[in-house]
Amino acid sequence: MDLRVALIYGSVRTARQGIKAAKYLKRKLGERNYHVDFIDPLEYKLPLLDKMYKEYEPGHAPENIQKLADIFNAADGFLVVTGEYNHSIPPALKNILDHFQSEYVFKPSAIASYSAGMFGGMRVAVHLRAVLAELGMPAISSIQPFPRVQKSFDEEGSPQNEHIEPSTNRFLDEFEWYMKALKRQRQEGTPF
């Protein structure tokens, strides 16, 4: 089964460290032969939310918003890679997520979180789980945390910790199961 994943990275900070984890996950998804769309807020530069995609007349959404809508509509799942900002979601990530709605519905999400400390962003992951469910893309039960992200990967996103590969493989196995299951169900029809 062909699977398309929208990998949404959430940081626009200077010298961002989480991009290493995002690059690693993109590579791991590619090894599974998924089509991966890497969404970096530095590339898309969405305005602060004023109008959601659905509020534009057809064919009149700004180019970057339309491009993301097309990617999200085609996706079978969403892998969200997030840092922890004051126990919560980075503003650039929340802004991207809030621009869309129906594009997410009946598709699973998976959360990979990171931090400079030992908790690996677990507090943001718990918060983000509620947001993703409200948007219609419930998160799988596993969370992939990356503590001390600055030391866990080299600049190219290669793991520097022997525990990363096994936990990531298990995490992606679960994500794949949900993507396949929900894709089959969407093909049979959705309740609305």
C-alpha cells in the first residue's frame, strides 16, 4: 500500500536543534518507501492566522496555503515533530496546524517531541495530543521523545545514541499500522 506522510516540523528558531531529529525521521520514513512531504515553517512562512484555508473562495487562497492544503489532502498520516516551548506548542507549529481542518479528518498523527533536557518534550506531546484530536487526526498511543536533542544527533540527523533506532522503529511500525487501517476505512467511506 502506497503511503504519503506529511512530516510537519515546528520550529523557526535560529540554530534550531530539533531539525536534526526531523531529518532523521524523514530518512526513516523514506527507508519504508513512503512519499514524504517535509513541512518546514521557515520555507512556507504562513502569515499569523487570519483566515483558515476553508474560508477562502476556491482558487483564491495564497500560494503557500494552497500548496499545504494539497499536501495535507493527499496525506495518509501526519508526523509532527515538536519542541517544547514553556510546556507547550511552538507558535509556528500551532499556526500551521490552525490554518487547516477538513484536510486532517480521519487520518492518524504521530508525535515526535524533543527538548534540550531529559524529558524529551513529553509535556508538549501531551498537550499536542489534545490539539491533534480536536483537528480530527488523533495521535497514535506511542510518542517518540528525543531528550538532549542537541547531543542525540549529528548535523545530518544520524543518531548518536543506541536507543534511538529501536524505539523509532517501534514508533513507526505503530504509525504505519494506523495509516493503513484508516486508509482502508476512508476508501470504504467516512461517517461525514
